[in-house]
Amino acid sequence: MTSRVWSIDIDGKPFIERQSGTRQFRCAFDVDIYPGDVQSYADIRVYNLAKTSVINQRSTIVLRAGSDDRSDVIFRGTVTN
């Protein structure tokens, strides 16, 4: 049986390392991709972060997700709020 995995990079550096099966962090996301790949939006919510965690506007973000035997970039973009 495969399990879900995900990770987040901010400004090209790991922000949350690959998570699999553990429940230290919980992530929920919705990604909207429009025809022609002209524009995409992602609503990414990460729960159980330290109060000192900061993600600045205009930072680049990469969300990877999938299963433990197959995962890839789901969204690559810029933090707007």
C-alpha cells in the first residue's frame, strides 16, 4: 500500500521536508490550472507550524505531492498573501 507524501520549498530551500504517514504537519490544498498554462492559483494551508514560522509575500513556493512511489511538482508560483 502506498501512502501520500508532500513537501514545500520556499525560495528554493526546503521549508517542510517530505512528509509521509506522519502527522506532525497537515496540509490541505486546492490548485486551479487554466487552459494553456497561462495562469494558475493555489490555496495552500499548512497546519501545526511553529508560531515563529514566516513565509513572506513575493516568495517563490513549490508544492510537491503524490504517493511515496510517485510524486512531482503540483504547483510552482509566488506567494501573494
